[in-house]
Amino acid sequence: MTNWRAVGIGFLVSIVAGVVAFTLPVVGHIGAGLIGGFAAGYVAGGGIGNGLWHGLLAGAIGGIVLALLFGLGAGFIGTIGAGPVGGFVGAGVFVVGVVIAVVLALDSAIGGAVGALLAR
């Protein structure tokens, strides 16, 4: 059974760490996923599989929210600067962001497994 409190805590940690991660673009986002997943797995406990699941959920939800915000922002800026074609810029950024969010959710799952392992 999914512990939504653990997922919510991991999600919030991922969002905060993801915003801070813009100072170190690649390393920071990987670290943000690991930290958020670790928090979700630690709160959920219950073994490696349970932590993996909760970390994956927290990372995926956090990554999709960040991708959505980035896509909307890029679309708005693109529309202002490039006229009617600018909206496609935001759509492209959003699609790439969702793909990256799904890939980065995997490191959240790893962090969740470690967090659940250490919660024992």
C-alpha cells in the first residue's frame, strides 16, 4: 500500500532541492532526485522494494511538476519573443522535460531504496 505522506514529503524535498539544483544543472538535479527519493523511502520504510516504489513516485511527480512549470514558462517567453511560433518552443521544452523527469525518477527510486534500507 502506498504511503502518500511519504510520497508527499519526498515530493516536497525533490521540489525544493530541484529549485536549488539550478545552480549545478546536471549534478544538482541528480542529487535532488536522490535526496527526495531518500526522504520518501526513509519515511515509508518497510524494506528496499517499498522504498524503491515510494522514491519512484516522489521523483516522478516532482519531476513532472517541474517540467510542467518549465514548459509553461518557456512557452510564455517564447510566445512573447517569437510570435505565434513561440508556443511550440514551450511544448518542446515540456516534452523533453517530461522525458528527463521520468529518467531522473529512476535515481529517486535508488535513493528511496537506500532510505528504506537505512530506516530499519
